[in-house]
Amino acid sequence: MRIIGGKHRGRPLTRVGKITTRETADMVKESVFNMLGGRIDGNALDLFAGSGAYGLEAISRGASHLFAVDSDRDAVKTIIKNTKSLKEDESVTIVQKDVIRFLNTLDTTQKFDTVFIDPPYDLIIYLDVINLLIPFLNDEAYVVCESKRQVVFEDQIQTLEKVKDRVYGIKRITIYKNKGTEA
């Protein structure tokens, strides 16, 4: 597992190494960032972050700040290790907290431009997370959901419109774009 593009391209990342944490293959991660246009701007949020691979890839590709959230202590230790190895301590805020609790305690002035949602596949929590997340999205923000291939998301969820939906083996990647405040 490594950083695919940007200023840290080719740098290795440490895996969490637990059966409960499913790491995203480099090929899938590369496809996701290609679908997002390659470069990432603004603030990124990596929910159920695991090793932090999605979020740290976003930092490598230009995101100004990353919030990486995971409730698992080993995952948080791995994110810290990966962040330090990339020397990105100043650009990353790591939070060990349940994702729902994290979203319920966020300051309403906090806004994100790119969000990655990659929970354990058996945790059917996507809609709850997305509905809590919407007030914290900038207009034109992207929300990337990684799920089992059998999970098919709605074309629209509140102000989010599905713009990409691809299957890679057992995974489905669904990308939404925030169309902003509804009239």
C-alpha cells in the first residue's frame, strides 16, 4: 500500500493489520482519485479512516487539511505513524471517536470539500452518516462511498447528486457531488 500521486507519490503506508480493517487496494484508490479529477482542494474528511490511506492521498494531492476519524485504537496509531512518516503532522487532525458521535459534535462552521466514507461492509450506516454530514459540506463538495458491490445508493440524497458509480470486484465506489442549498 502506497501513496499513488501528488507530492508523496510512491511513499509506502503502513496497514492496520487487523481482520476488522479492510484496506483499499492501490488500483481502486487510483481510480477513485482519477474520478475526482486527480487534484484535491480544501479540507478533506476521512471517516472510518483505517490506515488513513484515502485522506493521506488527498493531502498528497493538494488538500489543505485532513480530519481522519476512526474509533479503533490500532487504526488511530497507524494513522499517526503514516502521518509522521509523510511529515504531515501540521496538515492532519486525527480523531479517535465513533463517526456518528464525531459528526454530532462538529462545529457548524466546519466545512469539507472531499469526504471519504468507508465503514466496515457489514455496518449499514451510510445514509445516517451522509444525512449528518450534509450541513458540513461546501457547495460542490464530493462524497466518496466505498461499499460492497451489492449496495446501490439512491441517485440523490438531499442536496447530493450521484455523479459516479463503479464496481471493482467485490467493491462499489459511489461518488456524490453537493449541489448546494436547495431552493
